Amino acid sequence: MKVIKPPNNLIYTEEDGKTLFLSGSIEMGKAVNWQNKIIDFLSKEKIVIFNPRRDDWDNTWIQTIDSPQFREQVTWELNALECSNVIAMYFDPNTKSPISLLELGLFAKSKKMILYCPEGFWRKGNVDIVCRRYGIIQCISENDFILTILEKSRM
């Protein structure tokens, strides 16, 4: 397994395995670090994981196109999403996750998404309708989510 986080380059080979982007709730202090659970579970798999949860994120960065650090982060995420074989998306009910909702819209038609949106997420109805319309795999539990990611990463 290989894990790549921003701002590191997205360097991998076909021999490294399929690519998986961990999209979803990150909101620091609100969202659980669900990405680490997935990484731990897949630790023995032949896979490249793109984890956008940046170790050196600084909340003082201004979220504007003119901010080099912010622009680098967003560009890294878009590039990783585009080159991923599988996009695993989780909506934590304790968050609003506006960027994850944006990513859902951008990649809903991609046929490479697996999604887990538990009861209590403030826009679950919208998420459910988008998933149904575009045939996105929707998981019913955290365990189902993890096992589905494993299955898709082996195909």
C-alpha cells in the first residue's frame, strides 16, 4: 500500500495497484478521522490511496485563488480525484461538508464512486437522490462501506 497526501506529487505506477481517493468530511474538530480507519483496513492491499487530509493544514490560510497554499491543496485534490480508479466518499453527520457535496456533484457521473451517508447528515435527502439518479453505490453502514471499498479496490 502507498498513501499519498498533499502537497506530495501524485507519483505511482500501475504495479502499485488501483488508486483510491478518500473524499468526504474532514472539517477539523468535527469530523472523525475516518480516513485512517480505511488506511488501516487496507494496509496489506496493493493499492495507492490519495488522502486529502493534509498533515500541515493551517486554518489561517485564506481560501482564495490568490493563496498559493490553498490553490495547491485544491488543485492537488482535483488532480487526485480525476486520476483515481475509485472515489470513496463519507459524509459525517456532525459536519456540513460543502466541498464534499461539490465533489459529489463533480464526479456523480464518473461511475467510480462509493458513498456512505448515515442518517443525520443535514443534506442526506439530496445525497440519496443524486446517488439513485446516477447509480452511485450507497453503503448502509461503516462496515459495509469499508468492505465495499476493499472489493472495488481489488477489481
